[in-house]
Amino acid sequence: MAKQARDLPLPALTLDSASSTPLHRQIYFGIRSAILEGHLRPGVRLPASRALAHALSVSRNTVTSAFDQLAAEGYIEARTGSGSFVPAHLPKEQIQTKPGTNIVGPGPKTKVLSPSRRASWLMSMAGESTPRHPFAPGLPEVDLFPFKEWARLLGRHWRRPTTEALSGTAPGGASRLCAAIADYLATARAVFCRPEQVIITAGSRQALDLAARVLIDPGDAVWIEEPGYWPTGAVLGAAGAKLVPVPVDDEGMSVTDGLVRASSPRMICISPSHQFPLGVTMSLARRLELLDAARNAGSFVLEDDYDSEYRYAGRPLAALQGLDQGDRVIYLGTFSKVMFPGVRLGYMVVPDHLLDAFLKIRTLIDAHPSSIAQAALTDFIEEGHLASHIRRMRPLYLERQANLIEGLRPVRDQLKLMPVDAGMHLVGHFKKACNDRAITNGARRLGVQAPALSSYYRGEPARRGLVLGYAGVSGSSIKRAAARLVDAIVGS
């Protein structure tokens, strides 16, 4: 019920006992607004705390708490034996003459400040945040994650945290976790490294940002995949790189085209195991060709191996890092796809001769991700829970891929959608020219997230289609969402 101070020299100060804002904060905000809007002029004496408490039907402690906060921030001043007053020295430009005016806005002579040019460019790249709907790419199945085991491991380390966990890990990350990742990569991805070469990050984007800070100078040419993962271009562009989009064909990035467009790139950014968004796996011949070109040009190679764990036929080809003989590949991986996005843990494998630079610059960005999370993840890997979870998800994701293809059979004459041997998403290619972005917008209105393939191109799109994530959508939800997507395609 609202309470209002009456017969006191205060403008309508009303309290709402049903509000989630504590009463003393409501009094504080009410008096502060009255001062800043000019209702309470400099030098005016405020009601005594006892009288105001009686008028508002609250305890005196509630009022004195508000008065103490106002005094601490300089809005009122207490004079011994006289009471509380609005100070005479409040800046005139801070006090408004009309109620309801913007009390924090710039004055008439204040210069409006704006973000940097780099920030403005990054904002234009970021786009708008949208709710996660069915078929959003990159989302794993989270409901079936073994949270009971994960919670048990977190609890273990919170109950008895080690000195390292409490004081913080080294810039490269917890030593046991680095060793566990090195062992895992050697077995699963033919990545050969010492634990000291592994750096734990808060996901792959932070790893990309760190690599850009260490290796890129403004104006350096950098090959990026066309079409490709847009945050890669955004992060590298923010570092001042000259972005060189290189076409991706059925064997992966076209090295020949890259050399024509920029013969001596400083860096080559690539996702060879499962290219995003096209889903192509780079052939062994093309991998060797790329490494040869990088060696001749003196280029670094940034290998993003974001979802290689999910391969449904045969073993994946060896990582570029394992084929590299020149210590020029920086390898990036993440746990967001094999666990859940909120874990915010990833890693990078850095050549020995770059370790000092990466570690020192890492300390300027942040010290390390959560030490407790790193400790729990170490146990999660060493006790076999990660490998077991991946094994359980592979057949499930393959089944969901098949369900998605079946659900879109009604539009098979318009949308070519073929099964793939790896990954967590499919690309449907339209057989005739169409506006795939308009179809994306239509699908979004129906509660389906199906990004347009053309949106991943920096230049003129060579293909039109839809990028459809299936891993995080249950079987029944796939059927319903596919029906809505069919309606969006047919109605376009």
C-alpha cells in the first residue's frame, strides 16, 4: 500500500510497500530527485527524521538510513543541533528548474562524448542479439549433460580448494588442466605439444583476440574464409588487419585464390576440420598446400578446431598443427560445443618461440578463467566423463541430423539438404535464386532461427541457403520447428 508524507515541506514523497525496492531506498531516491529537480532548493531544511518516519509510517531507522546515504553522497548536510539541510554549494547546472527533466543528461554547453571509431566499427559488426530459437547454429544438447557429475566436481573443489585455486593460476592456466588437454589432443586430434604450450582461455573468441594482439600490426594482410565465421573478421579488423576474404570450395579454402589476392599474408585463419558455415572438411592435399604456402610466405596459421569431436564416419583428418613442421600453427579449441556454452572455457596451443609473448600479453587482458572451474574440468576429463559424454552425443546428433532432413522433405525441390559426416549443423542450398535473408526473417517471425548463408559473406554471396543447427533441438521439437520453416520457405 502506498504511503505519502503530508504536512511536511517535501513534494509528494510516496512509498510503495509492495515494491521490490527497499523503503529506505525509495526515500533516498525521492529526496534526491526532489533536490535535483529543484523542488528542494539549496539551504532548505529537511523534516526531522522522527517526524518524517511518523508521516510515512515507517521506522526511524529507515529514514536515518536514507539520510545517511544522502549525506554520504553530498545531497544533504547534517548540522549538529539544527537538522539536515540541502547544501548551498550544489552545482547550479546539476539542479533542474522543471520537474521530470533529465537529471543526468548533458548541460547546454556539455560536449556529447562518443565511442571510439574502432568501437563504432565493432558495433556495426556485432548485429543485434536475438533469442535462441530452434536451429540456431552452434548450440549443443545441454539437457543431457551430466550436471550431477559436474556439480559433484565443482563441490569437491569448493569444499577443499587448493592454494593454487584460491590464489589464482598462472597466466597459461592450471598446470593439471593443461596436461590433461595436451594428452587429450594427442589422442583425439594428433596435436603434438607439451602441456606448457597450452593456454587456457575464456573461449575461442578470447583466444582469437589474444592471437591478434600478439601477431597482428595495423595493415597486415590476413586471409579469412569466404563465407566464414563473422567474429573472426570482427576481432582481426579491430586489430587493424587488412582482411582478405578467400573463397572456400569443396576441398576447403582455395590457396590458389588466396595467393592471387594477397601473396604474403601475415596470418591465415581457417577451420579445416569442419568449415563454418559450409561444413566442408579440408582435403589432405589442400592442407599440405596451405602449409607450404604459409612456409613460403612466412605466415602464421590460426586453426580453429571448434567442433571436430563430432564426426560420424571414420576418423577425422589430422589437425594442421600435427602436420606443421615449421612451428607456425596456433591451434584453438573450445569446450562450449562438447559441454555447454556457459562453461566459458577454451584453449590454444602456441609454438614455443611465441609462448613468452602470448603469456605476457595475456596478463594484460585478464589473469585466467575461474580456477575452480579449471580444477573441476581437469577431473571431468581425467575421470573419463568428457569422453563418455561425447560418445553419447555422437549417435544422438546423427539421429537429429536425419530428423531435420526428413522434416524438410516437403521443400526438397527448393532446398538441397544433404547429410554430412561431421559437425552440429547443416547447410541447405536453394536450388533457384532467392532472397535467403527474407526467408530467414520470415522464419524468425515463426519462432525458428535459420541464418541466411549469404549473411556469412563479406562480398557478393556466391551461394544462397540456410544454416541450420540441429544438435541442441530434441526430436519432437525438430519436427515442429521444421514444419514452421517449411511454411516460411513456401510462403516466401
